[in-house]
Amino acid sequence: MAINMVEPLYEVSRNATRCINCRICEKECSNLVHSYDENLKAMISDETKCVNCHRCVVMCPTHALKIVKSDNCFRENANWTQDSIMTIYNQAQTGGVLLSSMGNPEPFPVYWDKILINASQVTNPSIDPLREPMETKTFLGAKVPDIKRDENGDIVNNLPPQIELSTPIMFSAMSYGSISYNAHSALAQAATKLGTLYNTGEGGLHKDFYKYGANTIVQIASGRFGVSKNFIEAGAAIEIKMGQGAKPGIGGHLPGTKVVEDVSKTRMIPEGSDAISPAPHHDIYSIEDLRQLVYSLKEASNYKKPVIVKIAAVHNVAVIASGVARSGADIIAIDGFRGGTGAAPTRIRDNVGIPIELALAAVDKRLRDEGIRDKVSIIVGGSIRNSSDIIKAIALGADACYIATSALIAMGCHMCRSCHLGRCNWGIATQRPDLTKRLDADEASQKLVNLVEAWTHEIKEMMGGMGINSIEALRGNRLMLRGIGLTEKELEILGIMHAGE
Amino acid sequence: MQIIDCENKDYTQVCKEVRTSEDVDVCLQNCLGQRYIGAGLNNKTIIIDGVPGNALGAYLDGANIEVKASVQDAVGDTMNAGKILVRGSSGDATGYAMRGGKIYIRDDAGYRTGIHMKAYKENFPIIMIGGKCGSFLGEYMAGGIIVVLNLKDEKQIVGNFTGVGMHGGKIFLRTSDLNANFPPQVKCEIATKEDIKEIEKYIVEYANDFDIDANKLLSSQYHILKPNSANPYKRLYTAH
Ligand code: SF4
Ligand code: SF4
């Protein structure tokens, strides 16, 4: 028999004096790590199956459990790391493409952490957000530079459709299918309470959620799942997904096991059938073709909804964005290479694409240089982790930010990066009824509301500190940023000066 | 019936006139490449004189469209219900991702016909092609039926890569001498009487629409292509 080379990465440390053999961990772990040994009269663990999601740790009533990194190690080698060796064993055994989830975990530079924000001192005094009004209201959509008047001299409203947000933070696309009904419900409710938008992802819209339409972005991807006339008209905006930061250049694949009855209804495909979104839209091979899809959607929705085109941050993103801006899109969403996913081939997730910070700076500059920045709004996502990331993004030129991983963490995700297994112990990235019921939609939506409200407050404080009382005045205001520890070239691309300059 | 003259009008104008017409029946004259005609409509019968542009009947939701000439690319893109009848040929990506309704083409269809077509319960799409098709017919097909009738009894009626990634639905090819290679996701058999029963009503309807003899078509031999599995890519991955 062939030897199974899988070695556990984590150890379940169970404090025997605390463990009362209540077997709760056994019930809570969908990966079947814990079991009760009748002979030993004790709990035992099969650690090869542990994904380090901390469900058992949190649920253990006596705090007897912790998960620690295994100190089992290979002979040290800076080149052949444990992970490089183990993935070869894995692929040699299965012949499969490595599949993983969530965003790129590799130690690439995080430019947000190398950018510092300005504050006023003495001259141009700071503003106290507790006392003075601070405007975070954001409008997304194409702006028209010239004012038109009718024969009486009254202004004619020639503004294309806009999205109004109370704060420049939106929930980005996660499909029903990749995440659970309760997770979707929480996002929809939170977006409604907050006066912002969530995004259906490419899996269609569950009938129960049509009522949140005013706070919904409906997404259309190459697979066109669940797309119908009603769907197109259901939301406040329509997003065409051309790419995703976690897996630029490839499509989506929801395994048949996640296409349970309700998901099947929403996607409008049979139960148990794979939902495959091909890599390209097979009718889009050029900006002209993209324009065709943009305008077919505008026609079908009677020009009432802004159309967003979402692209992944790749090497030529600035040129691509310039093309997109000319395709008739009202908004461009750019997804950086650290953006999350429910499933992506590991090698693509970890090696394809570029950081959102550089992509955003390059796109904003390009569109300004070409004099078409007004034609589109820019939304950025792909690992926005806190309110200061948002301030920096807006100062680099973004109109608003998309958050998804942060939203999942707010709902209880522990970043075990195992969404693709379909057994999320936190009831988020799964369709198994025993697991999905672990997520209380109302409670989760309250947490999302808390998070976004707290971030909005922090944004106001930082704006006040800079002496800025409206988010509009921060947009593209790169003078408010300085780089730290960056090369000349990086500063040039980001369009900012070094700290001390 | 409202008559709309398309001469020297761009698509926004033509589509608006169609959309806002109070008549259920509209007839477009001098149509010349205007795109998106009928997009998302459900309550109209549109007759088109001339050649409409790309994305005719995109997201169609129940309307009927009849074209007296050929059509361009992406006819019936993501349509849900309704019928598009073309008295000529159609361009590439005919019926892209359509989920319901019928597209009947008198002559040939271009590349990627029926790509990503899917069915769901009462939504069941049908594409009937009178002549032959380009490459990538039924690529990623997930449901519904495509029939290539080969009315001129030609030898080569499909191009390369037919049914690549197919994981649902059926493709019928009217020929006894099938001259094509299929990918491993597809199994190809001679259609049984039972199989043909399934498409009989569409063939009769098609024959009626284009005034041809249904009996000849019903008594011919067909090859049927079906996917090997609803999960063609399952074993491709290993968890990391
Ligand atoms: S997979 Fe999660 S619940 Fe199971 S043992 Fe590991 S940490 Fe605990
Ligand atoms: S959503 Fe669930 S499976 Fe995915 S990383 Fe978070 S806790 Fe793990």
C-alpha cells in the first residue's frame, strides 16, 4: 500500500485536566478531527484533517483546546520549504491542480502599510467630527462636465444614473452558493441599514432578497447564472464581472456538491450540477465587444442603472481601465491580487496579478492624463483591512472601496482558507444545513453594521485631522499621503512623496 | 401594428420606439445593423425587415421576433423565454447562455452556437439550425437542446471542439455519416426513436415555420451528443 505523505500542520492541544469529555468539539468540527475513544475513555484527534478554524477552540466550554503550529519539521531549507515539499507529495499522489481559498497569503509587500496619512497642525486647523458635520456621502456613476440649460435657462438634468452611498464602503461580490443563505441575508440587511450596497456575486439573486433591491448590485459573469430580465432590473446597479483579483484570467467553478436545492433555484441550474463560469465571456474579445454587453444591459434596464465593470489588477491594468472607461461603463471596479475567493487554483491566487495600491494609482493617473476620469467612478477592493486602508485608497483616487474578506471576518470567519472544502465550521462558506444554521443572520448583520459604522467614524476622525470635512475633498488628494521605506519607482507609481519631503 | 422605419436611426432610437410602442405588434423596416432590438422584452411581436445588429433579443423574456433576413452575433444572448425566427443565417455566439425560449435559424449558424446554454425546470431552451454550424458548438453546454438539421445533407456540419466542457443538455446532428472528433466530456451515439420523440414537436414546428417537409426530417438518422458527467472537472483539483 502506498504511504500517505500527509503530515499534520497543526496540533490540537487538549488540556486533559480541563477536558470533561463533553464531546462538543466532536459535534462542532465538520472536518471530523475529534472523536471519543471508548477504550481510552478520552477524546482523541486526527490532526491531519484540521484546518485551524478555531471552531472547537471557541466552543469548548472549559477552554481545554488550543490549536498550535506543529513543530514537526523537515530539514531546514530556505528554498525547499515545508509547503513546497508537501504540495509536491500532494500533487504526486492525486495528479490534481492545487485548490485553495481566500486571498493571497504570501509575504508580498502591503503598500497600505508603507503609506502614512497627513494631519493638520497650527495652520489649517483640524476639524472635530463630534462637533462639526463631516460628509462621507458618495455618489458613484459617470459625471457630465458640462451643464445644459433649457430655453428658460433652467438646468436640464443630464446626469447619468448614480448610486448614492452614505459611506464609501460597499460589500463586494460573493455569490449565494459560495457563501450561505444566512451570510447573504446578513449582507443584504446590513447594506440596507447602512445605506450602502452589497453585491449578489455571479450566482443570481435568491427570491427572498429581491426586497433589498435598492441596496443590491446584481452581478453578471461569463456563466450568466440566474440572469434574467427580473434580475437585471432588481438592483441599484449592474456589475459585469470580467475578472477577479484572486484569479485573474480564469473563471469560476462551483462544485456540484454546493449546488443544493436552493442554490440551484437561484442559479437556475439543476441540483448537483457543476456551475462553470468560463474564463472569458465568450462574446467579449475586445473593448468594442465589452461595449456591446454594457449597452445590451443598459437597453434591457432602460438606461436606469449604472453599469459597473469589474476587472482584476493585472500588469496592464491602466490601459485596460482606459478601454473600460470608453466602453460605456459608469463605474470601474478593480480587484487587487490579495482579494479573496471561495476557490481558486493556489498557483494563480499566489502569483498572478498586482497589488491594488499600485493598480489604483496607475489607473487614476492614466484616466486623469487622458481627461476621462470624470467618465467613470472607481471602486477598489482586494484586501481592504481597516479604515486607514480606505482613507489611503480614496486619497490615491478611489471613489469607494469594496470589502468582502473583512465582512466575512466580521461575521465570524477565522481565515482558515478552506472555503473550497464546503465545510465551513462558521456557517459562512458552506451549504450544509447543519453548518449554515450556525450563522445567525440578524446577529451577523448587526456585526457588519457595527464594523462599517466604526470605520466610517474613524474615517471622519482622520479626515477631520487633515482639516477635510468632505470625502470629496480627500479624493485623489495624494498630497495627504507620504511613503515610508519605498523606492523612487514605487513612489513614482503611487504618485506620492516620501515621508520627510 | 406599428411600423417603425429604421432608416438613419441609431439603435437607441429604434429600441426606444420598439419598447415604448403601444401596439403589441411592431414591424421594423429598413433595419440596418441596429443593435439590441427587443432586449429584455416580453410582450411584443416584432417583425424585422432588413438585417438587425448584434445582440438581437438579448435577455428576451417572452417576446416573439421574426427576421426576414440574416442576423449578426449574439442573437438571443441570455434569453429566458420567447422565440426568435431567422429567415437566413446567424452570426457567432447564437443563443449564448440562453435559458429558455426558442431560436430557429433557417440556414447556418456561426461559431460558439449555444455556448453555455442551460436549462432549469420549466425554462428549457431550444436552438434549431437548418444548415450547419461553426466550431465550438455547445461549448460548456449545461442544458437544453440544440438540433443541427443539415437540410442540404452536407458532409461536414459541425466544426472543431463541439461540446468541449459540456455538462448538460443534448445536441442532435442530422447526419448518418458524422465526420467529427469529440472531446472526452461528450459521448456520441446514434439517436434512438425515443430520442427523436423528444425533438419531434420542435421539428414539426420548425418545418411549419419554414414551410418544409417534416416527415423527411423525422425519418432521418440523427447522432446525439450527451455529456459524460454533470461534474466534468471534479477530479481536476486537490485541496491545498
Ligand atoms: S478543523 Fe477547526 S474545529 Fe476542527 S479541530 Fe481544527 S480547529 Fe478545531
Ligand atoms: S469563510 Fe469559513 S471556510 Fe472560509 S476561511 Fe472563513 S472560516 Fe474558513
